[in-house]
Amino acid sequence: MSNQRTEQDYDSATPALQQQMNLARRACWRNKIPPRYPQLANPDPIAEQPPPSDETKTQNTRTRTPTTCTSSRLRGGLWSKRMLLLGFVFLILGLTQGRPNTSAVNVGTGKDSAASAATDAVTQLNLPQTTALDMDLMETTPPLRLPRAEPLKSGEDEKAKDEDGHGSDGHKMTRYQLSSVDFGRVKTPFIIGIWILSASIAKIGFHMTPKLHLIFPESCLLIVVGVVIGVVLYFCTDVAVSPLTPNTFFFYMLPPIILDAGYFMPNRLFFDNLGTILLMAVVGTIFNIATIGGSLYACGMMGIYGESETPGLMDVFLFASLISAVDPVAVLAVFEEIHVNEILYIVVFGESLLNDAVTVVMYHMMESYNEIGLDKIIAQDIASGVGSFFVVALGGTAIGIIWGFLTGLVTRFTDHVRVIEPIFIFVMAYLAYLNAEIFHMSGILAITFCGITMKNYVESNISQKSHTTVKYALKMLSSSAETIIFMFLGVATVNNMHVWNTWFVVLTIAFCSVFRVIGVILLSALANRFRLHKLSRVDQFVMSYGGLRGAVAFALVLLVDENVVKQKNMFVTTTIAVIYFTVFLQGITIKPLVKILNVKRANKRKPTMNERIHERFMDHLMAGIEDIVGKTGNYNVRDKFKRFDNRFIRPLLIRDLKEVNEFHLLDRIPMQSYERDLDKSKRLRGSLDGQNSRTGMQRRDASISNRKKSIKISYEEDNI
């Protein structure tokens, strides 16, 4: 088989020198034709050719044709054997090393072009003589694909391309740079940081103004700053998308605000006024939804809005369910600045917290009814909607209480790792909120009651430093989230998706204001029949005027499906108009109205020890009187819960219950710091025992006892 070679075996040699050897071997090929290929045997091909002319001789001399086999038979055979042996060696080396195939083609210029011409001539002479057997072998044997040969490049060419900045493969070569810019890698966190920094700087500048912060609420300024930023983004850049999405608001902005309100809520005031709060939150919200929705639909039937923009019955009630609820964020932002008395504050703020359950249920109910169709609603759908209110409200409350108990149980074992105590309070409260959202419960109720529950049990387990960390971290998070919400609300205002309907906007604002006043008057008259402290006309006016709408309504209206509700853009525009009206007009004028009407303001003085003792004494006395007359009242229920709590719950959740019970009047004071100060007083007493003067000892004992009382009072003022 070694003699059965074709010219393809010799076409894989790579160097230019071997190319010359291939030419010589092809010229001597006729002497090595095997006997079984008689058609290729040509004893003297040169003799059969016509004698070359002078022009042909000159051309052969110019192209340096290799030596022919016209010499002796022995010399030609020996030379051909040597050439074949060298060809085999180079062929084997080329195949084993995977060298590129350079067949007889034009690979060079100048002198190499002559060799290429000779090679082409020989190839044209030999290829037509391929036999059928060779064709069969070529068809059955797959051809060997070798890398394509690259033209040889000189060092000067490589240097020139390196200077141009391109490598040998055609790609641009990147040199090591001293510095580079990659904004896309940190774009999202960088923008978030810029938002927070801008909001904080705006807040600082607002409070540094001499008279501006005395006239306008802080929320108004932040909305104005947001509008300015939105205008800049809309006209100067291609970024016109609102950063305030429903998921961003409900999952990241709202939880820290509600947790701060629930954790530091005055529990006594909240539960004393729980009946009035529930009346306003549940009955009042349903009353507003029914009246506002019915009035807007009636006006639409009269053709006031226009034929093309008249919403359907379910669409109107869907809009009324989200616009009727009082917003806790806006109430907190305004009421904390005017410092109304505690009863007014807790009633309005408690209503804004608890009406979330009604808003969520009514919103999802109307959304489902809209998808089902008004003519396809059956009694089962209505019954499920009514029952879902109790499931959402009670389920969210239960989830929050359970997570609050779990937090107290975990913090019972953190006395050796005080540094991680605040993280349990933050994370477990947030998990309570998310757990409620998983089951479509009220997340606001869950995190509110989780904060109330944690306040009663976690405070007795954590250290004073952890308490300070939790207090200021919650205040910082809630204030930052509130600031960003109002700024985002202003940015979201500037877009080209608004649909302005003057009659719909004006009537919505009018109905929200009028029916809010009517509902407060009717429900206050009903609540005063059972209240010890009656709600006066001035209090009712402040409650009516304090029904602010805010970012909760805006986030809910963004969730409306545009494919189901065709007037979504009109609803979004109207919601923004109502928010601006309540926050700007009512928020700016409520402070001077409170001064003009001489509304009772909040008392910043902390109760003294004597007042606290008498308050606890009156609680026990009233509970005993209710028990004697056989009436189950507020005091009796509180007393029974206290007994159950002290007997079963507190021993399970509190670590040092015995020490806490010894100072139950100061149950909010961390015991570790209190014991440290008592030890200091004892050491002071021991240092004074060496004095012999009886009068001096009595005076010192009196000073020590006064010091103890001052320590108790100071801790009470700092921690309650």
C-alpha cells in the first residue's frame, strides 16, 4: 500500500521547501507507476511532446523548472527514492502535529508564483488520469479536514497591526488600563442611594428654612421636590417610568412605617378606644364606599362624564373601594406635626390602620365581581365576599400575634448574644407581614399586632442598648420610607398617560369630603352613647378634616388591570388629584384650624410615679366594682387578661420573670440597667456606714431613698 499514493498524499506538506520537493516528485512520478495501473505508465512522456521552441526554453529557464529524469535510470531511481522517503517523513510529521494543509496553490508572491504555476501544470496533467478504483477509495474513505493555511506574515506586518491595536485574529486588542468606568454594574443600587440622599437633603433644607416648615407640612415639600425631579426626567432624559410600583410600595416602603407605629403605639389608649376605632374603620369605610360609589355611578348615568368615559357599576365601586380609605402614612405625616390630643390621634390613626382589612376585602371583591360580570354574580359570591372580611381581618391579626409570641420566645435565649437582638425584631415582624400577604390576609394588621405583642414581651428580654437600637433604627427606617414615598408620588405625577375628566375629578373630591363629614357625625353620635369621654363637635371636625388619602390609594389604583377596567388612566389621574387635595389643602390648613378652634393639644409631660400608682389602683377598683355588679366591662376584661397573662404567657416568654414582677410598675424598664444602679446605691450606703453621726445617717438614708426614686422615675420617662 505504500506505493499506492496519489497526489493528495503530497498536498499536505507545509513549508515552501517541501513545495519544491513536491514539484520534483511529481515530475518523476511516471517511473513509480504500479504495474496494476498500466494506463498511467508512460515510458517517456518528454519524448512524446513536441520539441520546445525558443520561447518555451526561455520560459523554462526563467521559471527554474526542477531537474527532469532524462539522466540515467539508476540516478533517477535513487533520487526519486530519496525524495519519497523525505516526503513520507514530512507527511507523517505534518499529520501527527496537525499542521495546516498547503496544497499547490498560490501562497506567496514573487519567486513563489513560478513554483505555483509549475504545480498547477502538473496537477492538470495528472488529475484526469484518476481511475475508478481511486474514486471508490475516495468515496468510501472520509477526507481528512485540516485547518486552513494562513498566509505567512512578516514581523513588520505584525508590528504594524500591533500598533493599530488589532491582534492577528482581527479582534481589537485591549491593553491594561489605568482606570475604567462601568456604570451598568452598579446602576440600580446607585440610583437607590441617590434617591435616599436627595430626599434626606431636601428634608434638611426644609427644616432649615425660617418659616416654610411652620406653614407647610413636610409631605407637601417632598411631593413638590418629586414633581420637580419628575419634570427634569421627563423633558431632559428618556426615563419617564414611575419608580413607585405597587410591589415596591407594599413590600419595602410600607412595612417599616406600620411597624414603627405598632411597636411604639400607646397600647392603653388603643384598647380603651378600640370600639370607636372599629366603628370608624369598618362601618365608616363601608359607608363611604357605598355612598361615594353610588353617587359617582348615578352621575355617570346622567351623562355628565361623557359617553365614552362613563365607567360601569363594578368599575365605579372598585374605584370607590380604594379612594375611601384613610391613609396611615399621610395621617402620621400630618398629625405628628400638629400634636393633637391623644384621643383624637389614636382614633384617627387607629382607623387608618384597621380600615386596611376593609379596603383589601372590598378591593378584591369588586375586582373579582368585575371579572365575573354583574349579570353572572350569584348569592354564593356575595356570601364569600362578606365572609372574606372576617377571614382577612382576623387572619391577619392572628398571624401578627403568633409571630409576636415567637419573637418573645426567641429573645428569651439571647442574653449571651445581645448584638443580634434587634435583628430578630426587624426580621420576624417583616416575616409576619409577608406571611399575611402569602395567604392574602391584611399585612398591615399583621405587622401592627406583631409590634404590639412584641412590645409587651420582648422589652423585658432585651438589653437597654438593644432597646435604643430598635427605637432609633425603626424611627430612621420609617422616616426614610415616608420621605421616599412622597417623593416617588411626585415623580409619578409627571407622565403622558393621564386622562383628565374635570367632572369626574371634581365630583370625586366633593363626595369624599361630604360623605366623610356625614359618616363621622353619624358614627360619633352612636359612639358617644357608650363612651365615658364624649367626642365633642370640635373633635368630630378634626376627625372629618383629618381623613387624608395617600400612597396606599395610589398603589392600589396602579394594580387595576387595564384590560378589565378601560378607564384605568382616568382613575389614576383622579386618585392623584384627590391625594394632592387632601395632602396640600387639608394638610396645610389643619394646623391653623386646630389653633383657631382651640383643640386640646397633646401633653408632653410624662406621668409621675404617684399618677401611675393611682391609675393602677383605679383599674383594680373598677374591675372589682364591675365584678360585684355582674357586668363584664372594659376593666373586667383587662383584669382577667392580666391574670391569664401573668400565669401562663409571661412565664413562657420572659426570661427573668421573678425580677420583673418585683418591679411590675416599671415593667418597661430593662432590669439589667436598673439593677446596676441599685448596686451603685448599695455601695454608696456601705461607704457611709462608717459615719457615727445618727442625724447624718438619717439624712444620707433619705438621700439614698430619693436617689432610688429618681432612678425609677428617670427610667420610666426614658422607656415608656
